[in-house]
Amino acid sequence: MQIDKIEILPIGPEGELFQISDGELYALLETEGMGMPWDDLIDRATLHPDICDYMIRWLSQHGVLVGSPHPPHLVWDDLAHDVAAARLL
């Protein structure tokens, strides 16, 4: 799913790890313990522009070039600490 400038793709069958990318940089988003299907999480995470804006800013500071090994991890709880809208999910 691509929302404005961010792409979110599920990784693996558990639905707790996602790749986020702005087309140039990427990272992994960990959502451990959220207990919701990955498509619901993507829909809710991209519903509020503050969440997308945060991920785009985070990628610009911490992301690595697409294809690079060892991408950084953004943990959903850390995102929710900084973005009030994420706490409602």
C-alpha cells in the first residue's frame, strides 16, 4: 500500500513486521503484540496523516538505501510515544 510517499509491505506470515519505504530509503516497522491482521493495521496506520508524516521523517533520518543489509527498526510503541494518533490503534 502506498500512501503519499510511504509504502508499507508486510514481511512474513505473523503480521508483526513490515517494510516501510519512501522509494529510496527503507526500514523495518515492528508491531509485536498489536494482535490485529496486517491489512487492518496498514489501513489504520495510514488513516491519519500524522502517522505517515512521522514515518517519512523517521525514514529520512534513520533509513538506509533500498537493498542495503541490516535496515534499522522502528518499533510501533516508540512511534506511538511520539504520535498521539498512533495510540488510538
